[in-house]
Amino acid sequence: MPDIVVSRPHALGLEAARRAVDEVAERLRREFGVTTRREGDTVFVEGRGVRGRLDAAADAVRVEATLGLTARPFRRLLRREIETELDRLAPLP
């Protein structure tokens, strides 16, 4: 079961949602050294202490993350950062 689940509705459409998810994945690679792989509309993320997925849909973006023991104390902070990033990239309709 994921430690963090955040979903945001949007009015971007599927292509823009994919670009937003790709932008988040690129930032995660650059800033945290995670690896990512795309399968359809989902980007899977794996790195030290975290494993997750970013799902793009025509009307919503969803993020799920499972945290390792060392990252779990920062769950609230990480969730807040994810919410802020999603609000920036996929504003509410």
C-alpha cells in the first residue's frame, strides 16, 4: 500500500497532462537521482527510499509513492511538495 496518494483533477487534456508528468519525472531525475520509465500514460519512479508512479489522464493526475524507512518521517513534507507541484502543473479546472 502506498504511503502517499495524491490526485488532482484538471482541464488540461491528456497530452498536456503527459507533459506535466514528464516534467515532474525530469525534475525528480535531476534533483534526486531517481530512475524513471514510461509505460503508456504512467511514469514509474524508483530511487533510494522511494518507489512510485505518476499517472496522467485526460481529466486528472495521480501520484502514488511508497517510502522506505528513512523517507517515512518526511511523509508529510513530501506530500505537501507533491501537492504544490501538482497545483503548479495541473491547476484545478
